[in-house]
Amino acid sequence: MTVASRLREARVRRLFDGMVTVLTEAIAAGGSSISDYVDAEGRKGFFQFSHRVYQRTGEPCVNCGTAIRRVLVAQRSSHFCPKCQKPQVQ
Ligand SMILES: [Zn+2]
């Protein structure tokens, strides 16, 4: 994990492009119905089946097989692969 304000421009662009890609896919899938989320017409989304780390603590990373870890960040759960998402020091 890296503090966003320390990212160089090329990495900010890459992060932004990734966010747009994931959000576009999530919206197309109707969102993530993890607890009680439904759309305005009461339909559940199905993007939760595409999550690669969220709520997959202990399960293997789809990229490298390392167990997914969970940490608290500002009192919220954050899930990540400790091998693919190594902390970056800049
Ligand atoms: Zn991984």
C-alpha cells in the first residue's frame, strides 16, 4: 500500500485507469450485493462474484496463490494479496 499523494504521475494514471475499468465492470454487473444492496427496482447485483480479494481472507490469490490477508484501515476492512500488493516505499 502506498499513500496516494506520494504516487508519481504515471502510477496515478495507471491507478485511475484501473478504477475506471473496475467501476465500469461493477456497474455493468449491477453492483455488489454483499449484504442488503439492491438497485432501485429491488434487483441484486452480481459483481461480488468477481471480487478478487474482498472478503476472501485466507483464500488463495487468483494471480499467485498466496493467502489473501485482511487489515483494518480507518476502522474499515481492507483485503489484499501480500505478494501482489506489496507495500511501496517512495
Ligand atoms: Zn497474489
